[in-house]
Amino acid sequence: MLRRALHRSLVCVSLGLALLAAGGAAWCQAPPGPLQQKPGVKPEQLPTAEQRKRAIHVRVNEVVTPVTVTNHTGEMILDLAQNNFHVFDNGAEQKIEHFDLGGDPLSVVLAVETSSHIDPMMPTVHQTGIIFTQTVMGMTSEAAVVGFDDDVNLLQKFTTDPDAVESVIRRISTGTSGVRLYDAMERGISLLEERPAVRRRILVVVSEAQDAGSESKLGEVLRHAQLANVIIYSIGLSTAMADLRAKPSPYQGPQMGPRGTYPVPLPPGTIETPDNETIAQGGGNIDLLALAVWLVKTGKNAVVPNSLEIASKATGGLHVSPKKDGSIQKAMDAVGGELHAQYTIGYRPPGDEPTGYHEIKVTVDRPDVSIRTRPGYYIPPPPG
């Protein structure tokens, strides 16, 4: 704490001298009250669909995949060595070029919903700031903060100063009723994509589970995250309350394929009926990992009950859905705990990898364990 205070004092003195030299007044304290978008400042414009398409059409130089290994009781196994792991890309074993257990520095974007829907929960969200800086950022991380409702706003650029990040989180305020979740995720991925490849790229989303108003499609966002080696961790905010707020409507979302077809793959042997189509589109017990793969392959949206959980599954991250507001802090602590006790494996594809979906599979030389990792990545065909 003394080191942080001394650092803050030196920054304040330097800033004050610079401003006095310019004829202005120096103020080293953050303005009181909630953090809000400055009047007259237009929100940052998100990339168009065509720009996103061009941006993700790149050669895959390195694939980085997180690997979480647990025993039958759910405890993380932390004594594995590099030679215990085997990674396969479309069935072909790859040479592991990079191996680490929780030590690589992190670049983290925290995306927080600021919709008026979560106003009762915002005091609890404010309290997660200290947990985020201590357990997620740790000592070697940098972080940026994004807020979103009907707009997506960059509230804090990347910094290694945990006090600055905590201050921003503590002063976040709610705004309008929109929840541009997919647009915020896309913005976070774009920010992380610009960070050095030697850092693990982490997107932590604190939000309701459903999107309202985004221009980005979930499938495109997940595809971009996989190609950019971004892992998505998510903390759901009151999904049940969000469902109760939703007004009943016969409209079930846009048609996901030609009329009469079933664009979400059904389990083998399942008869294609209207009831089964409803289940496939999110109305029942479905394989979220299979749905995540389908979304990445098609780049489409889907009417699903929990977009956050699908996003985490698609990238190898963790989704936590707190039952009570107080559990939000425990959920953030769980995210931090896993990030700093997680294996990271990197490999380089041969260079002539074909377009289409590439399945990633990781195995370990240890019986009776469970492995969680990203399912794969998708290379789009050249723009035609």
C-alpha cells in the first residue's frame, strides 16, 4: 500500500507541474460520483460487419488453448508436466511450442453491463473491484474496462495500475435499458487482439445472459475470439429476473435457416419435429458445446437461454451464474483463482491449414481426470 501511495503521489506531482507549466490547474483526485460518459462525446463506433470479416481473415500463426484439469471431486490438478499433455488439431498431433501453468502475464478486458435493468445489483458490482484487481489482475497483469447498455464505452484504457482500475469499477453507473452484450464482447476482443502475443488474452464479462440491441452476431464474435486466442470468462447477473422482465411475445427470433429446415444440429437419430426444433434453438436441454461449435461455423445468432455460458464454452473459459447478489464477488474470486492455476498450451499449425473448422482436442497421461479446453477455431474462406 505504501508503494502504491508513493507512486500515486509522484504521479500527482508530475501531473501538477505539467499542468501548471501549461497555465492550468492540476487536480489529482478522481471526480466524485458515478463514472458516466462525458456530455457531447459520441460513443466509439464499432467495426462494420465487412470490417470484422476482413479483420478475422488472417493466417493462424499460433493457437493458444487454455487447459483446466480436474479430478473426480472437481479439484484442479496442478502437478502435470508438458510431456503429460498431447494436443491434436483436426486429429493430427501437434508439437507443443509453449507450456505454462498460471504464470504468463495477463491482458484482461472487464466488460460490465451498465443497463438500468441491473441497477439494484450495481452496489455489489462496485464491490467486485477490489477482488478483480487482487485475484484476477494479480501482480503482472494489465486491464481495461468497458461498460455497455445501449452504447459501448471504453471506461478505462489498458493500465497496470490496480488502483485506477478499482476506482473506475467503483464509480460505474447504470444508464439506458439496452444490453449490447455481443457488441461489447466484440469491442473487448478487438482491444485484446492488439496486445502482445506473449500475454494471455482474457475477456471477463459481467452481465445478464441475453443480448438486446447489438449489431454483432454471436457466431461472428465467438469466431473472432477463437482466432484472436481470447478466453471468455463470464459472470451472469440475475438471469431469472431478466426472464421475468421479458414481455411475452409470439415472435421467437429471426429464422436461422431456410423455412422448414433445422439449422441447429440435432442429436443423431432424433426426428426433426417442431418440438425438437424448439429444443435445438434453446428451449430445452441442449448440448451447449455443440451449439457453440455450430455458431462459430456459421457466424450466426441463435435464440438461446444463456449466451454467456456458450461464449465461455466456445473459448475454454468458465461461466459462473451466482444465485444471490453477494455471490457475484465469490464468482469473481473463482475466475481469478482459475486464471492463475491454469495450464496454457501453444502450438503452431503447419502453415497450409485449410479453411473451415479445426477441432482441438487435448489429452493427458493421467487416468480419471476431466479436461476443459476450447473446442477449436474456424478459418473463413477468402472473401469472394
